[in-house]
Amino acid sequence: MQELATFPAPRPGMSGLVDKLADLAALRDRDALDIALVTTIHDVLQPGSAAICRVVGDLGNARWRICTQLQAGQRVPSGDSAWSPQESLPLLSAHPLRQQAIATGCMQESGRGRGHAVFSLGNTPGNTGVLEIHTDKPLSPASRDTVLGILRLHLNVSNLLDYGERDSLTALLNRKTFDGAFLKATLEQQASRIAQEQHPVPLERRTGSQTGTYWLAMIDIDHFKRVNDNYGHLIGDEVLLLLARLMRAHFRFHDQLYRFGGEEFVVLMRCHGEAEAAGVLERLRLTTAAYQFPQVGSITISIGFSEIRFGDSPSGAFERADRAVYFAKEHGRNQVCSYLGLVASGSLVEQKANVGEVELF
């Protein structure tokens, strides 16, 4: 379990609850929103534990991930790392009460004397989850109504975030959300590096959150203008939508997928080296080339990728990946090119990025 940020305890009484709800409604970060929900429930009900659990992975191997959890006497919420190996998380069938809550959309209780209530947080693709509460006694009707009211507010804020963060066609993340995710990735990578330097952990004992680095990949559909010109923009939009679905099915639950506009897609992922990153992207290229798009038939994609470096900026990482994908398109298309590999082979020359007179590398 990893520790997460916490919120200050509210003032006693109704004014304290109103303050917490006002703070929750003002949040624009999903992790902070989940933490605010759990801490608010904990402050109101004083349960043994309150947790948000979400479904991750594909349908054939879906798992439960505890995004945030707060137990009695605990001030700092904890949760499963976003980079936990999927096989280490419990299967959906291990928690039937959670499954029932999602399937019915209604609160479910264990009915075993002690309180164990599960509330659905929605059942939309990529955002299916529950709020799970353990208490000494079953929840009273008034407590249930209070929880449901807080959940309605949480859902409304979550829907607003979806509206602002998601591409309207593909439902992938949009460009304006990338900078925040990039900053989190670089800070996490920096913290992991510093922690490893200060307290070295043998490779065989490292967890998923202690290994790997972040990689940025740019994906571009080859000859997409021909699709729009020959078949029309409606068919072109269908191609974009279907490629987004292929990407969601192909990448891991913790990889972040973006549409940056037009036929350009971006992936922010964590891998153990260049070979693993190249292998993941090559499989996507082959899957796309083998797929038969309605009316259009086969299409291909060109991919360029680069490792996110220590102290990197979004523009610096984008420039390297963009140069790699441009090389791919200029040298035959339908291929995956690593910026690092192109520089090592002499196909590209490393460029220095300057801001004013200051060299960044």
C-alpha cells in the first residue's frame, strides 16, 4: 500500500460537513477527489474503514484496485500503487458484494450483523468502482441517505471532470490534461530515483512502483487524409473511434492514453527499458494493421517514442518523440521508431534544448 495525501479534519457539526463538501466540489484532480470522498465519509460516520475500489484491466482478467482507503485511527489514506502488477490484485469474483453493487447500481449489505455496505460509483468504461464501508453496526437509514447525498455530489464533480478531461469522440484523455499527468510522472520518477539512491533495494525485491521509467509515445495514422477524402469525415471519425478502442484493449490499466487532435494519439506509460516499450508499441502496430476497419479496410500507424528524462519538460519529451515518428513516416511508415535508437544508429542527431542562455541538457 502506498500512502496518499490527507485532508485536515473538519470543524465539528454541520458547518464542518458543509466545509468538506464545499472543498470536495472545488477539486479538479481525480486522486484528490477520491481522497476527499473517503475522508468526508470517515469524518461523518467514523467507520472502521472506508475505501474506494475500482475495476482495472480487461474483461477477461479484470481486478479490484484500492485507489484510496482510510481506516480507524489512520490519518493518512493509503492505496494500491497505480503501477501494481495486475496479477497481484484480487479478481472481481473475490468480492461478490462489490460486483452486486455495480450490477444493480444500488447499495448492497452483507447482512451478517456487523456493517459492511457497498455503494456503486458508476459503471462507465474505465471508471467502474465502488465505495466500501465497514462499521460496527449496519448503517441507519439516515446514514445511508447521508452517504448517498455525498456520493451524488462526488458523481457530479466526476462527470464535470470527464467533460473537461475527455475527448468527446474517443473518450480518451485530451491534450489539456497532459501537462498535469506529465508533472506527476516526472516527480514520481524523481522521488523513486532519490529513494533508491538513499535506500538501495535489490532488484529482485523491488515492487512495481520501484522499477521502470516513464516513456512517451506518439501514434499517427498513416495517410489519414485519404480516408477523409475518399470516405468522408463520418467514416474518418469511426476509424479514430475504433483505433481508440484497440488502444484501450491493448495497453495496461495504468497506461494513460490521449488524443491530441486529428489523427494524433499519445501514450504515457511505464516500462522496464527501451526493449519493453518497443515491444508494447510494436504489438499495437501489428494489431492495428491486422484489423479490418468497416468500409476502409486496413490502415497502418507510425509510432515514435522516447524515454522521459530526469528534469524533462513536456515540450522536450514531445520534440524527441515527434522527431522519431516523423522519421518513421519519412522512411516507409507503418513502423515503430525509438528516438534513443535513432540517435545511437546515427539516423538522428541529438539536439540541445535551450531556454535563453541556459542549456537543459
